Amino acid sequence: MQFFFEVLIGGLLAGVMYSLVALGFVLIYKASGVFNFAQGSMVFFAALTVVGFAGMGVPFWLSIGLALATMLLLALFTERVVLRPLVNQPQITLFMATIGLSFLIEGTAQLVWGAQVHALDLGVADEPIEWILDRTSMSISKFDLMASGIAATLVAVLAVFFNKTRTGRALRAVADDHQAALAVGISLRRIWVIVWMVAGFVALVTGLLWGARNGVQFALTFLALKALPVLILGGFESIAGAIVGGLIIGASEKLAEVYIGPYVGGGIESWFPYVLALLFLLVRPEGLFGEKIIDRV
């Protein structure tokens, strides 16, 4: 039972990190109704920009500030060059635009900073917390706990922003109907700039945490794939769904690897979340917190 709780807690902590990845997708989807394929590339670009500036001798915290400024400029560029010409176009057109944006961001990042793998140290070691280990014999990572705390705080702040502020309500209105939002005086351009800026900030935090864990490398772009099961379970437009979906995926993949893996040859942690998401689609395709779409004919 002790081992079970150790695996479960480790999975839940990882799940909070997955929620942070999914959150970037939720932000864009809530404002434009389209899946932002470029979110993984934004995570890679943000983390690589931090280590790139740090490698030039810039102090680490100033490097983070410069990377944040770069992500804000990227948001302005995206709104002006990519989104503004596509107002009121079909969602598939916006989706294809984010695919092109993804390749542009990846290529620019590697052209400016190089393609080699970089280490990123946030000052917190990935080692067990001693007082928990001494009292319970459970190995809980300091880094996992710190990263989960940061991710949970950011998710909570954004949940309040979307549900309690005027700008947050405007974001939701734009997602529901672009034309209706414009008719009541909501600036679509302003809203898109804001939401891409927030998504850029989330990408920066995500890149720092995942870069510190796995290294800053091109593989960070594949975080988009890791977020898919989370989004399917929680719902594409729900911040609460991103949290719950992340926790479910994190816990289930760890438990499945430990308790089911030995019977099927192991290595199921990488694909079990997708099987779970596929089964969930058959039961509730809109997700736990997604809005049911009712078409009247």
C-alpha cells in the first residue's frame, strides 16, 4: 500500500505538469475555437531563448525577462501577420495557419540559438525530500513538488482571470461567436493579442519546468502530443478540465506502468494515456467539463 501511494503521488505530481502543457492549448481554443498546433513549438522556443541569453553571459533572471519580452513580441507578430488576415475564416484555416506557424517558430529558434541540447538548472535538485522519506519511507521528488506547486498556482490564477474578470469574459464571448462579439463592441484584435501573450507566458513557464527536467531540446515540441489525452478527458475549453484531465492521465499512466506493464512487457506508460483517451471518446466525446453541442434540425 505504501508503494501504491508513492506511485500515485508521483503520478499526480506529473499530472499537474501535464495540466500546464494542456493549459496553453485551452487558452487559444477558448479565444479562437481552434487547436493551436504551435503550442509545443512555443514551449521549445521560450526555453531555448532563456538558455540562449544565459549562454551569452546574461544573468539568469534577466534571461527569463528577455525571453518573456520575446514571447510577447511573438504574440504581436502572430496577431498581426497570421490571425488578422484570417478573421471570420473557417476553423480549419486557422488550424492550418498554426501548423505553418509551428514550423516557422521551430526553424527560427534553431537558426538563432542552434539545435544542440542545453541543460537548464532552476536551483532545485531532482532528489527525494528527506523528511518525507524519513517519516513515511516514500520517495517524493523536490523538483516534482516545486514544479507542481508552480503549475497549480498558475492554473488557479488563470482560472480566476477567465471567470472573474471582464477581459476573461470577453475572451469567452469571442470563442463562442466572433461576429456577435464584434457586434457588441469587443475588439477581436485586442483579445487575440492578450490571449496569445498569456499563452506565450504559459509556454515560457512550461518550457522552464520541462526543460529543467528533460533538457532544452527539440523533443519539447512533442509536448503537444502529450497534452492531447489531457484535453480529450478534460475538455478543450475548460481550465478545470485541464487540471482534472492532467491528474487522471498522470496517475493512470504511472499506475498502469507499475501494475500492468510487467504483464505486457513494460513500456506502456508512453501509449496508455492515448488508449484511455480513445476509450473516453466513446463514452463522452466532449470531455468531462466540455460543453455538449446540441444541433437542432
